[in-house]
Amino acid sequence: MGKSRNIVQTTNEDLIDEGILSQIKLNYIRLEESIISQLGMANKKHHVTTGTFREDIWRSLFEQIIPRKFSIEQSVFIMDSQKRVSKEVDLAIFDEMYTPYIFRYGRIKYIPIEAVAVVIQCKSENVTNKKEKKTLSDWYESIKILQTSLKSVTRFATNLGLGEFEYKKDKNDKPCLPPGGRRLTQTATRPIRILCHTNQKSDEDLLESFDIIIHPKRDKKGLNVLLNKESKDQENNLAYWYESLNHANEYYSNLKQDFWDGKKTEDLSKTFNIDNYRVYDSADEKSRTEISVLSLTFLLNQLLMLLNNPIPFPHLAYAKMFNEISSSISRRGSRPS
């Protein structure tokens, strides 16, 4: 006879008071109102300081949302081991615990793409004009082109990880899985892309470049949190985000593990719909209002949990990059100043 399971009986005394939960929700509503008020003040400041003040407001919001294992830096550049570099990033959320590198040149900071979990652009009401949209599109392309590397060597609890060095290449020169090989849940990461702006409208085409857009509602009494269109076209569930964030380079496609791994059901697909992470002030679907900051807290942290720890840092790839630069300088007969 099998062991009987211990069934814990729950009484009303064991449950958190619903009034306390309501007060917590109210605190998030007030935080949202505070952000809206501060953004309104930022728009009235002198144009030279407005951008920095606006970034400070958004930064304070994200500092209250994300886990403390992450750091936030303003005005940085993201780089990869192929010497590619992004355009300036207003706010970058990155992991300093597993990837302790920020390369500095004077006051300019370069953060390796392997460390970066979120990139955020903070814009004004002009975000919908043609020039600004072109600027954002160019910025997006400069982020998209960056690639993480699997040229890493790491000791795990039960095995030694040799990154892409463990695998032979197929006829297309892509790493391939050996018979009985273990598929990887993370082959090439990319940061979550967020646009924060102060316009009460947000053009649909902006969602082609960003995963999340945050902006004031038309009544200026709250924030809208929008998710990108592509995710909605693909069931908008966690499987899409897992694939998009953890397997961003087709070069490693032979090695990746499928999100569902044979476990997909219609019920699970519905359960993992990202809209289930949104929180509202009432149960009435016709009259309810979203508590957007609380929704953002659950949405963003779930995506961060899908990324989890950053990809093992490819020290060898970056060492090779710096050595190639040294060789190039030697051939030109000059040294860096």
C-alpha cells in the first residue's frame, strides 16, 4: 500500500486578510499615479534637463520592480565579442553577479551583451513623429545585430560545460547535437526591449521594434503596458517568449530544447498566456481597470525568470577580440593613446 499524503487543512485564520491585499493593490495604483505626476513635471522642465529627469523617473520605477541581483545603468553602450556596438541605451538592466564586466573608456561604459537582460529607451511625446520613429528603428537594429557567444567553459554541479566546443559541425557549419546529446534550454540570449514614453497615444508599428511599450493613458490616470504584435500572432504564451529570448541565433538551432518538449496541451497553452499575468481592480470585465504597475511587475519578472541567469560568459571570445585589436594596431605600427 502506498504512502498516504498529508493533507493540510486550511482555515480562514490561515489566509491573508483580503483587506490587506486590497491595500497592496491600492499602493500600486498610487505608485502609478505618482509616476504619471512626475512625468508631467518632467515635461515642464527646461529642455536640456528633461531627458535625464525623465530617465530618472523610469529608472526609479524599474528599481522597485526588478530583483536586487540586477543593476541599472544609464547612458551605456552594449557590445559583443565581434566588436559590434549598439547605439546609446538610456537604461540597461544587467547582471553583475555572473558577468562582472563593464568596460570603461573615460565616462563611457560598454556592457557585454551576455550580461544584459533589459534595454530601455525613454522618450517624450514626440515619439510618434517620423524623425523620432526612424531614430528608434535605427536604435533597434543596432541592438538586434548584437550576438551572444557560446565559446565558454563552465563547471556545473554535475558536469563540465564546454559551450560550443562540445559539438561537431554539420554540413552547413552549424553545431549539431551528438546521438544522445542533451539539448540546451539557452543557446543565444537577447535583452527584453522596452520603450517608455510620455505620449498618450502609441503607434502600432512601434511594437515591431519593442517587446513592451509603457506610456500614460489618455486620461493620464494610469499607464498602458503594451506587448509586441508578434507575440500576439503566436498565441502570446510563454513558449514564444522562451524561444525569442533564449534562442535568438539561428546558428545554434540544432542544439535548442523545445519549450513544450512533448508536454503541450490546450489547457497548458491557455494557462501560459502572458495576459494571465495582468492584474485588475475588479472582477467585472466591462468596468475593470488594469493596475498596470502590478501587471508590469509580474509580466517583466516572469520574462526575466525565463532568461534566469545570464548565458555563461565567453571569456575566450572577448580575449580573442582584444588580441585581434592588438594585432591590428601592431600591423599599423601604432599603440592606443
